[in-house]
Amino acid sequence: MKCLYIGDFHKDYSTENYVAYALEQNGVEVIKQQEEYVNDISVIVNILQEAGEIDFALFCKNRVGIDGFKLMEFLQSRGIKTVTWVYDLYFDLPPDRSFRTVFDSNFKADIVFSTDGGHDEQFKEHGYNHKLLRQGIHEPDAHYGTSMPKHPEIVFIGSVVYADRRRLINFLKETYGINFKHYGVGGNKEVRGEELNDVLASAKIVVGDSQPSDNYWSNRLYEITGRGGFLLHPKVDGLEKEFEYHKEIVPYAWGNLGQLKEIIDFYLTHDKEREKIRMAGHLKTKKQYTYTLRVKELLKNTNYGGTDVLPDVDLDLTLVDSEMKENLLNPKYNRQQLQMLAYFLDLQDQSRAFSDLNASQNSDTKPLKDKQALDEAADIIG
């Protein structure tokens, strides 16, 4: 099966690169085409001649150098199914974000996948063949990072893109001072890749945000939980079907900063409760919400099936334990991560795991006595 994927592949962390990887994991041959270089229809003609039969063409934003509508029509006239997967909200936007429109060429695809599950009727009214498809975590990124000493305990990841978010970030700055750090445009530097994993391993709490709209939320949810962050996220209708509240993520009422402060203050001092939720949220995302699995769903909904690269069975926690136990002697693992490990090991294995830890040279962790380790591990398990 072959897919012509037209998007932005310049940056390693672009969503298009994540999706291309997931397509290949599902057995699809991907022909990547940088979108701005499609400045004439002959570019596509040459690709089709060299590639032979193309099963479908996939778009993200369709920011090509020619008329996007004509490009869609050309591909469709050649019998190539056109598919769009967009990630933004397009209905009921506030004035400062109303530049997005459902009348652009993306929505002329044969199938329009989007992360918006709250506006099915509006999509139908416009005559679009819309299907809900959430984003996910890039599989190679779904792991814990390395904790950095003396890092602020509270972080926000993301750009200041509208007034309500600016209000949220200013509140966190004023309330928590140097114990809060904002990464992204308008704050400190943007963090990507392994550096983001390390930030999430270093922070006790990540405050999330999303444009308020029923059954829609930002991919920040999967990025943070998938990389091992403990997440506070606004309540959204439909989100409780994706993550179990107070067990995998912690909700707060959007805009209620007083309630948010109470929740933050509680989890800053309740390590046991926080770390259980952190691990459960991480495992949920790693098990069910990877791009590889999302793309498998995309292929099924485009009648192309997809390779069963990941079995639909319960996650075998012994595999996770083994992976971490093999690295117990690696000094990059901090105490917080080993506490998470202890939660999923029986008491006998905990004794061995912490015994191994005693032999390590982890500068961030003082050597532990077995009895102390067992007592703490038993407390974690509750």
C-alpha cells in the first residue's frame, strides 16, 4: 500500500513526521512531499509517474504553492482517494482565533478526519465526510525522562496564544513565583524531544489547558501523559471517556483559578497519590493512544485495513517492569521513577529492585536499606 503524504517534514518533531512513522509501522509505504515545494501540478504528475499506483493522498494543512482546491480535484480525477487529518478547532472560536475556516481546501477531501468530536452536525451541514480521530503520542517518545535537580515543581507547556491562557499563566507566575516555569512562546524556550521528557520528569505538576469546546482537546494531553507527566487538565465533555478522572489525570473547572490552586497545593504535598496517577496516565497513553494505533484506525476508516502491529490485548506490565529493571543500575533513573516501578512490582521483586538500587551510583538518590524500601513500597501500593 502506498500513500502520498503532503505536509511539513522539515522538523523532526512535526506531527507529519510522527504520522509518517506510524503509517510505516502499519505497513504503508510513505512518499513524503514537502508542501511548499508543490508549486506546480507537474510536481505531482512526476511523483505519480515514478511511484506507480498510489492508494491515497494524505494532507495536514494543504499549504501548497498552488491552488489547493485544484490539487484535490486533480488527485480525485486520477482515482486517488484524498484524506485530510486536521488537529485544530474550526467552529465556535473566539474572535482572536476566528481566522480558521472550514471553507479551505482541506475540507474538500474525500474523508476529513479531525480531533473535533463536538461539531458533527456542523460538518454535515457543510457536506463534509467527517470522522473523529484523536491525536496521540509518537511511540519512540513514550517513556520517562531524566529528572533535573532544583527544577521548578509546576510547569506549563505551550504558547500564549489567546487571552484566557495568558490569564492562566500570569496567575501561576504570581501565585508560585520561582516554583513555576512556563515553556513555550511567550515564556522560556520551547522544549522538544528528550528535553521535554526531562522537564516532565523533573516537575511534580503540569498544568494543562485547551480551548473550551465539547468533545475537543489539545494533543498536549497525550504528549504530556505519554512522556510521563502528571497532568491537571480542564474538564471537557467527553474527556472522561478517554481518561479516568482522578486515576489517570486530574480535572479542574476551566477558568476556576481558585479551584486550580487548591488542587495544585494538594498534589504538591501528596506524593503517593500523585505518582500513582502519573504512572496510570502514562501507561494508558502508551497502551491505547499512540499514533501507530490512531493510524491503524485511520486506515480502517479509509477501507485499507492496516497491519496489526500492536495486539489489542491488555498491556503486560511484566514487560514494563523488565525494561526498567534492566536499567536500575543506570544513574539516569531517579527516585521518583523507581517509586513508580515499585507500585507495579510484588514485594519480593521490590526488595530485589531496591537492593540493586543500593549498588548503583545514582547521584540523585541516597542508598536505601531494604526494610525502608519495602516499607515505602508497601505504602505506595496501599
